[in-house]
Amino acid sequence: MQSGHPITALRLVMASKLVATLQAYPAYESKTGARMRFRLILAALPLLGSATLALAEVNEELDETYYEVEHEEGDSLSEAITAASPIEGGYHGYTEWHVKWRYTWSYDSESCWITDVTVDFSATLTLPELYTDDPRAERRFDRYMTALREHEEGHVDNGRQAAEEVEEGILNMDARPNCKALERDANALGLMIVKRGNRRDKEYDRATDHGRTQGARVND
């Protein structure tokens, strides 16, 4: 192959091995009723093309799902939410975020380098929705939901930051002597950043006492 006449291709490792690695990583449970789970997804997609400039993109998708909470006047609001929760352990909220990346490289006879990176970030919040004729319970629930949502969105922010760091980190990697080394180092970097996001979430929960300092508690 002629030096100075680069070839461009997209190359990613298969998903199963790295997904299994992160699925085995312990889930994190918040005492305020939020159970956090983190998963890294990699996909293998063949692509040929050409590129001369390094390009990057982060795509974001956010979603919310709700479960119904039936409450009768005089009943404990906290117990009603816990009883209705579909979340393992009876937690009141659940946030799950995912980071997926793909990248294109070019290479010549001397080195291999990143030419473009696309990162997909998605997050889903599962939250309670109250049905009651008790106006006092409704007011308490509204206050609780505001605080619970604020706390959960903090975890979403941590996932979003991880996605942005993956995009920036892989895009700015130095060239490697060969594409096998580039692929290895790019995916290792992404995995390290996702794990760092996991640690950031734990530190966030410690700092907020799992959302309690943000008001994420039900006062019956």
C-alpha cells in the first residue's frame, strides 16, 4: 500500500463480550428508591468510505415511563408507592442509561487514526403516577416527585457527560502504529469512561444522601 494514500473503514468489536462484562458489574441501588443500572453496548457494522476531517456527533434519546399508584385517603402514601412499584426491591424510581459508540478510521502503511466518531446516548426514567382523591396526598406527592425527578435527572446528566467524554476522547486519540492497536485502545478508553460515569453516580448519591438532601423523601 502506498504511504499517503489512506484507506478508510469502520471497525468495531462484537457486542456480546463487552456487554456481558458490564452486565456483570454490580447494579447500584439508591436508598431513595432509585435503582441505577449501566450498560455499555458496542455494535459491529461494516462500512467503507472516505474522510479527510475528524468529525464527531452525540445523539441523545430520553424517555419516561410511569406506573400507576392507587391511594385512598388516610393510607400511607409511601407504602402505596412502594406497593405499586414494578421496580425490583420496591424502589420508587428507576433510571437506566446506555452509551453506544462507533467510529471510522483511516490508515496507510505507517499508522492508523480516527476520522469520525458517533456516540448514541439514551436514558429511561421510570417514575410513579398517583391516582387519589386526597388533595393533601396530591400535594405531598407533587413535592416528592419534583425532588425525585431532580435527583434522577442528575444521574442522567452523569450518563450524558460520559457520552460526551467518550466522543471527545476517541475523536482526539493519537494515531497508532496499526488499526488493531487503535481499535483496542479506543474501546478500552470508552469502557473506562463508562465505568467512571458509574463511579460519578455513586459519588453523586453519597453527596446528596441518595437524594434526601434534594427532598426526595415521602412525608406521610
